[in-house]
Amino acid sequence: MDLTTHYLGLVLKSPLIASSSPLNREIGNIRLLEDHGAAAVVLPSIFEEQIEQEVAEIERFTSVGVDSFAEALSYFPPAAAHHAGPSRYLETIRQARDAVDIPVIASLNGTTNTGWTQYSRVIEEAGADAIELNIFFIPADPLLSGRDVEQRYLEVLQAVKQAVNIPVAMKLNPYFSSIANFVCELDRAGADGFVLFNRFYQPDIDLATLRLQRDLDLSTPAEIRLPLLWIGLLAGQIHGSLAATTGVETVDEVIKYLLVGADAVMTTSALLRHGVGHIKTLADGLAEWLDAREVSSVVDIRGRMCQRRISDPTAFERANYIQIIQGWKS
Ligand SMILES: Cc1cc2nc3c(=O)[nH]c(=O)nc-3n(C[C@H](O)[C@H](O)[C@H](O)COP(=O)(O)O)c2cc1C
């Protein structure tokens, strides 16, 4: 059975990638993921604010003030720079690179195209095979237009692309007025791939304490539909690769994502729920599913149900919505 796929110009032994999460900070877990069939791992994100924090601390030692950066410093506990900061992050990349043969993808998380983007160069020097760029930006300013927001994404991408030679994937959220158009623009600007979609973690309210609650729900398979729709619409229309993230619990979700055209399929919640060995369940399940249908490779099913290849392309658009609503039976 040939599970090989191409993602960001890298050859992967299967489409299954362990997406960015704290699990992948531990070298032991990264080794286990490789042993259980993960084709690549994405490290947890290093944040623009952490990078700036380390720079500020170095400057403090050399007597330059950091008061202007006080707010950003408060996002992280004081010891963060030591335990999880940029220097430690580079060490994790080096150790992971030495420990496994599968690609190690670093995750850069920030929102501006300022000096911190140059950190991508040292990420490359440390041995990362690719960078996943996660621009988690909430456009809270009512004066900021949708175009301004897109321009910000483009500028961060361009700054990172100029700094490195390794491939750069954009991990995007779905909240753009025209996702297809914007993805094509990022594609033309040099993005090597897209990870669809970033989950936004919104706050809740604890009514007992009247405080904002910051908790995180792991995903469920019901959440695959949004990425499924957009990967199905974009497949075959861009040069860059497409990776699916969100909602992969069983092999069914992996197969659905491949059918609509994903080059790679990522999972985190399922690994946090069931342990890193779950990646083997997904890989074995994929091979069995293909085998049962006498399909010899992933390539043979990938994109078979994307919009461009199905007999009724309107199924991905408004007609589908109307049929779903009108077809409801209580
Ligand atoms: C505990 C936890 C930590 C995460 N940390 C990161 C991170 O540092 N950077 C990032 O881009 N995504 C992060 N993610 C998002 C995951 O990579 C993934 O995109 C998301 O959980 C959806 O996939 P899933 O449904 O398989 O969990 C995190 C998710 C979880 C649950």
C-alpha cells in the first residue's frame, strides 16, 4: 500500500501529521509519533511576544529600557523565556531533528511584519524542514478594513519568505470575506501551503465569579465540515499544498479530507484524548480502507470528490444550502 504524499514540497510517507500542540514539545513524544506512523510533526508555536520578550530581556541587561513592552511581557509567566522561550525553542528543533527522520515543522505565531520575523532565519538554521505561520489576529479595531487585515497577513508572509529558503505554510482562520480569493493571493505571494483552519478560542463567562473564562474544548468530528468545504473548493486551484486541520478523530475524517483534496491531514485533539499511539490507528485504518476497495495508493483517492471533479459542483455552493434547509424533516 502506497500512502506517500507530497506536502510543501516534502515527500511524506503518509498524509498523517501531528499538528502543533504541547505534545510535540517533548522529544520522547516526537519519537513515539514517528514510531507509530506520523509522517511529520509540527512543534507548538513560538510567539512573536516571546521573541520580543527575549530581545527585551537581553536589552535590559545591556541597560536599554523595556517599559514600552510591559503589556506584551505580561502575556507570559516570568520564567517563560527560560523554559519555553526562543532559545529553548531552537534547542527543541535541533533535538527533534537529531531524534527523528520525519520532517519537523516549526510554528511561528505572530501578527506584525516587524523584526521578530527574522527569527524564522534561525529556525531554518536550527534544522526545521518547514515553517507553519499562524497569524492569530483579531481585528478588533472598527477602523480596520478587511483589506487592511489581508494586507497584514501578506506582509508577514512576505517578511518570513524573504528570510528563509525552507517552505512556509499559512495556517489560516476561516473569517475572511472571500477565502478563495485571499488564499489565491497568498498562493501568488509565495505561500507553499495552507493549513485549514485554525480554531479560534473565544472566551466564555463564568457566571459564579463574573470573570472571563479561558478554557479550551477539544474538537469533535462535526467540525470537519467547514475545512472540508473550503479544501474541496480550493483543491486544484492553487499551486501550494493543502493540509486539513480540525475534527480528525477517526480514519473516516482522514479519508473525507483526502477525498476533497487535502495533501496532508493533521490531528491534535484525538492524540490528546487517546495518546500518541492513536496515529497508528489512523494510519492502519487508512491502509485497510484503501485495501478493502482495491485502491493501491492515496494518490488514487486524493481530490476525487473536490468541487472540480464531482458531477454536481453546486453541491459545494448555495444549492446545497437550500436543499439542506428544505430537506429538513422533524
Ligand atoms: C492544547 C492545544 C494546544 C495547541 N497549540 C497550538 C499552537 O501552539 N499553535 C498552533 O498553531 N496550533 C495549536 N493548536 C491547534 C492545533 O494544532 C489544531 O490546529 C487544532 O486543535 C485543530 O485540530 P484538532 O481538531 O485535530 O484538534 C493547539 C491545540 C490544542 C488542543
